[in-house]
Amino acid sequence: MDSKLSLDKTASVALNYDAVLADLEAIEPLISIFPKMESLKKLDESTYEWKLKPIGAMGVSHAVHYAAVYTVDKANGRLSFKAKEGVGNASLSGVFQFKPNGSNVDIEVEINGLLRDIKVPMLLKAATPGFIKTMFDGLVDRFIEKLGEKYGK
């Protein structure tokens, strides 16, 4: 089964914006803290291959594997990524946006794409897209928490 994924999360967190920008430019230190990361491999200057540990429950489990090409816009605190087709079982694109806001940094995470070849019991097929979105929402929430742990003031 394939499932589309679309999520948009925002949060305001007490972060050291300059430290975030330094890692934004380097890319890997920032994205490597994403929850459930099994491996992160640099394929070329701006392309990374992600493999996440299996996520799921209730008979649905999926180990997301994909690659993306990253574009850094340091002046605007933005890290965009576009799916690199032909790698793994997912095609994900999106953006990590960081904007200073007083003593906090406003964070926006957008992820859109497709997860392919999800093994799902027949009785759970109808509920699977909502379940997957909930699981990814949780991963992004945890990612934002980890940003606070790593870059907090």
C-alpha cells in the first residue's frame, strides 16, 4: 500500500539562532537529530540518504528510506529539500524554516510526499493514512524537542 503524507508543524522555542544557522549551513548536524534515524549518508555535496528505524503499531510498520537534495538559504533561515527519485521506499520534500522572534525562534516544518510499499493488514487499510500522519506528527514534535535540547539557551 502507498500513502501520501502532508504535514505542517509550527512551534516557538528558546533556541540560539546563530548556532542553528551554523548547522543549517552544514546540513548534516541539523537533520541527523531527526527521531528514529538509523543512518544518514551523504551522497554528494547537497544530497543525503535517510534510513529511519521502523515506525508503527497495531500491525502497521514501515522503515522509511529515501534521499533528498537540500538547498540552504542561510539569509532566511531556511533548509529546503526535494525528493531524489529512485532511492528507497519514499519520496519526501519540504522545508525546515527558522525565524528569530524575540528570545525564541519560530520553527516551521513542512513535509510532503509519498510512502510506498507499506505492509498493512487488510482490515487496517482505511485507517492507515491517518495513522501514518499521526506517527509523523509525533516524530516532528520530537524533532522540535530535540532542537530545543541541542540548541536551547
